[in-house]
Amino acid sequence: MTRHEFEVAMTCEGCSGAVTKVLSKLGETVKFEIDLPKRLVWIESDKDVDFLMETLKKCGKEVKYNGTK
């Protein structure tokens, strides 16, 4: 699986909770880690980057793809 890094405009626990909610819906095919202070989300998945971006955008926050890490 590839590890992707995204920058998400999260400012509080509610924001990171929204990210957790949308990513959890993807099931066990996706593993993720959230660093709220740095506003980063790492996703391990074989899914397409565009699909992951669109999924993250469902939380209502601005999302930027930083590449693979």
C-alpha cells in the first residue's frame, strides 16, 4: 500500500473528527493517521489519489495533496 500525505485545514477536534468519519466509511482497505497540530493526514491505501482527495473534501475542509511519504 502507498502512504499519501494530505494537508487538511483542520483547526479543532471537531475537524479531525469529521476527517475520521469520512475516512472510516472506506473500511479496512484504508489506514490513516491524523496530526491535528500540523494539520496533516496520512492515508495508506491502494486507492487512487483523486478518490482519496474527493473523500477528504467531503469533510468540508480545504485539502492539499503533498505526495507520497
